[in-house]
Amino acid sequence: MPKKSKSKFDDFERIPSGIPGLDRLIEGGLIKGSTTLVSGAAGTGKTIFCAQFLMEGLKKGEICMFITLEEKPEDIIGDVKRFGWNLEKYVEDRKLFLDFQDPFQITDITSPLLDKIQQNKIERVAIDSTAVFEMYYKEAAEVRKQLFKLLTGLKGIGVTSILTSELPEETKTLAKFGVEEFVVDGVILLHYLGIGEKNYGSIQIRKMRRTNHEKDVFPMEIGNDGIVVKKIEY
Ligand SMILES: Nc1ncnc2c1ncn2[C@@H]1O[C@H](COP(=O)(O)OP(=O)(O)O)[C@@H](O)[C@H]1O
Ligand SMILES: [Mg+2]
């Protein structure tokens, strides 16, 4: 598979995703300041994707933020330790803001979040996952309104963000609430294949604004170093 050629008009600053094999599918990386939705069923690697994306920034000295709406910080720290990612150290050094937001304790997630990102000059944000919005707001319209506010807010301040959305297996939609996929700049779909002993999955770039991205479904493996996107073998 040839490396995706860049358009000569592409002068966007690209941010390496931290996922080996992914950036060559998207002209070198995520556009700085863009929002990308990572959707997939349970166990497809969404949380690992978030941690890996942030680790890439942390290794480069960027200030990062991990908002978890489902798992407690200590669980996340423990989950990714086996990939050799020591999130705890970055939290202690105040390079990583790892926040668990209890959806039942807060009424507005967006405004405090945007303030914190700006005050601390945060460059990468991961929000895992939007599913919690459903528990949080009773009306579907309210969920969509809040998500819209969050996504447009993130884009407005120009921070590079990843959001995850948990989808039921075999669904045809790209995102849980039917609003995320329109507002975000990119949509990455993860699928679980479950072939053999190895943890095989697949990854597909369904949308990436301002990017001549690959359209195929690529094999993806979760191993000792995290997620790796493989080449298609013909
Ligand atoms: N060390 C590992 N080696 C291989 N696969 C792993 C490892 N750790 C987790 N996994 C796989 O990753 C899955 C969990 O990924 P996760 O990012 O938590 O999924 P999601 O957030 O989409 O539910 C597990 O179900 C398992 O299949
Ligand atoms: Mg998860």
C-alpha cells in the first residue's frame, strides 16, 4: 500500500496520532485543532486508542487531558500500564489532567472543560465516551444539544480532540446520537473480528475533513504495545 500522497495545497499542521500505521492513511496525521470521533462496539479498543493518542503527546512534552466518563482514573491507569504507559507519572508532573466526571454530579460539562483546557494550554484531549450523555440527559434532543455544544466548543478553541462513541454491534450508524458524526471533522470506525487467538480488529476512516484519506477497511491488532494498524495483504 503506497503512502497516501499529500495534496500540494495541504498546509495544515498534522498531529501524529500515536497509532503506528494510522497516519499514513490520513496524510500524515490528524489536523491540529480538529475533533475526531472514534466509534465502535464494546471491546474494540476505543479506550486504548485514547490513551495511545495522549501518550504520543505526553512523550513530546505536550499537556494533555483525559476525560473519562465511564472509568475511574485509577482503573484507566491500571488498564494501560501493561502497554508500558505510565500515566501516573504524567499526572504527578501535571502534564496529564486525568479527570473522571461523574455525570450525576455535574450539570454542565462543556464550560468548565473548555476553561480548563485554555487555562492549562492543553494541546490534546480525549473524551471517553459520549455514551454517558444518555444517562445524564433524559431527552434525546437535550443529549444532542449538549453534545453539539461540547463539540463546537472544542473546535472553537482549536484543541486536537478525540471522542469515543460506543455503538451496538452490527449497527449501520456511525455514532450513537446521530449528531456527533456531522459536527466532528473525522470519524474512525473500529470493528471487532475475533479471528483466531490474536486480538484482531479492523479500522476504517469514514470521514476526515480536508484529508485525502484511505477508504478501505484495514486490519488492526491490539498487542503488547497497544494498537497497530496493519497493511492489507492481497
Ligand atoms: N494487553 C493486551 N493485549 C492484547 N489485547 C488487549 C490487551 N489489553 C486489552 N486488550 C484488548 O482490548 C480490549 C479492550 O479495549 P478497550 O480500549 O478497553 O475497548 P473499548 O473501550 O472499545 O470497550 C479488550 O477487550 C481486549 O480484547
Ligand atoms: Mg472503553
